[in-house]
Amino acid sequence: MKRLLAVFLILLTVSLSGCIGNAAEKSGSETTTGTVTVTDALGRTIEVPAHVERVVAAGPGALRLVVYLNASDMVVGVEDFEKRYSFGRPYIIAHPELKELPSIGPGGPGKLPDFEALIKLEPDVIFITYVDIKTADEIQEKTGIPVVVLSYGELATFDNEELFKSLELAGRILNREERAEEVIAFLKSAQEDLLKRTEGVEPMSAYVGGIGYKGAHGIESTEAGYPPFAAVHAKNVADELGRGHKSIDVEKLLEWQPEYIFIDEGGLKLVLDDYRKNPDFYNSLSAVKEGNVYGILPYNFYTTNIGTALADAYFIGKVLYPERFKDIDPAEKADEIYRFLLGKPVYTVMADQFGGFGSIDLSNGTVKNSLPTSP
């Protein structure tokens, strides 16, 4: 059980981060100057105001964590990225008012915030992700505003101690400590439920294609060690390739012949386009012939949309092992997750944007939205 839960902790995409020091958030002490000393994800020691009221969040996933902590009302500016791509990220769907806030810079992977915009907005704290110590120190020095680096973990996972410590750290700074503990407990409980439901099953073989990785990709884009598969004890045929994001030679699918194929709907348009060019290839796959091709919501967009990843896992479990999930309606479960993390049910909107949970007919499929190929 512990080994399987550990597997579930490892996710796709980028690898940037560090560890939060043992002297982190809860060891911070208020000083006579009205500040609290904390240690961030890079081990930097920072003094932040004891009573924070205004914040900004820059970099992939930073704003999402603030929303999870029920602190969106403290945000005074957002990146242009958050305004430009308003689909596919449930935290923006649930809180469209964030798009109306002033800009703090372009946003997007590897792009720094606008220093002048930050100074003008006068936030008490800048939360940021995926930067190194030198960059964090530079932003702090040039703006005069405390910069706190948060982390999603070594491989941008949605469940590991670095993520949890970042939630605790941000919760400490935002006076949302109790909420942080609630979020952590909720995520752990959901994952434990998934593992318990599928304990002892005869694993079904599966493949996931169309995985987003720095943009949208087609059927060849997959993930070894795919967490939703690990959570429900599915046999991921791509696991033989190692770990992390993989771009396969599609002929491998003919060799593997997985019983089920799941398509990340962020890349579904590319898959459908490819099907029209190569129908014979797809129709030679047993999963296609048996009608075992299913769509799942994209969750890797500006790093991990944790709630969507969990919702995908419940749907995958329902498809592979219906008896173990007979009490679960995947759409209702998705909204239960979204409602807890974001305050609003947004599955219907996500399903309208991408297709939602269900079987896919490659010969007649359509798609409304797709992840950008170069965000």
C-alpha cells in the first residue's frame, strides 16, 4: 500500500524545486517589528508581515495554491497568462474575477513578473514558483517586497511532502493554517480511497495519450508512472520506459495493445487530426476495435491542476473496475472535489470546454477547445 501510494506521488512535467527547511512556516516567530520569519521552498529565510492582506502569485501553479487556501480575495494582481488562457484551469473558471485584476507581467513558464507593476500594486508578499535562489533574491531586492518561493515537488506532483509544506507555509503567511491542513487531509483521503477501492484487483492494461507537456501533443505523448493509473492499480504499458513524460514511436502501441486507451482531451484535437490521416493504424488497435477509448480532462496546464487529476483517477477507476466504483458518479465526484478546493462546482464548464468523461469515437469525434501548442 505504501509503495503504491508513493508511486502515485510522482507526476509528469517539469523538474524544478527544492525542499522546505525543517524550520519552515510553523517555526516562524513574530518580531517586535510586526514581521514573521519563515523559510521557503528553497531554504531562504524571509521576513514577511505578521498580518498579510495583499498578495500576488507568479509562476506556474502559484495562484492555484492561493485559491485552494480560500485567499483569492487577497490577490491584487495576476499574470497576463491567467487572463489569456481562461479555459482548462478550474481555479480561474471558479474565480473569473481574478482575470479583472491588474497585470503583474506576462506570465508563462520561465517568464518573470514586471517589477514596476509589482511595486505599484504594493503587495505584502510575492508568492512565486519555479525560480532559483538568485532570481528570488533579485526580485525581492529590486521590488523591496518579500518573495516566498513555493513548490509543487521535484516533478510537479500533486501529492508529496513538498507540496504539502508549501500549502502549510502559504497558510501560515495568509492566516489560513486551518484551511491548509484541511486541504492536505482532503487530498490524502481521496488518494487513500482510490487505492483502497482497487486493492487486490486484477490490473487492466492501459495507455494514456495526448498528455500536455509544455503545450498540447498527440497520441504519442504519454506518461510513465502516470499517477491516476497508479492510484487505481492499472497496468500502465508505458511504465517499461522508465518515469515521467515520454514521446513514443506510435508503433509501440501496436506492440503493447493496451486493453484501454485514455486520451487527455487537451490533446484530443491533435489525436483526431491524426486519426483522419492514419485511420488504419488506429483501427488496428484492440482498444479502438473494442470501443475502449475514453476521454479524460486535461490537468497539466500551468503545472498540475490537482483537483482535475483526482477526478480523472475516479473516472479511470470507474471505467476499469466498475464494481469497485459502483457508488461513484464521476461527474458528481469531480464537482465534489472542485467544490471543496475552489468553492464552486465547475465540472460542467470543463466538460463543455473539452468533452468531459466518456467514450470517444475517433471517426466522428469533435473538440471545442485544445491546450495551446506553445503556451
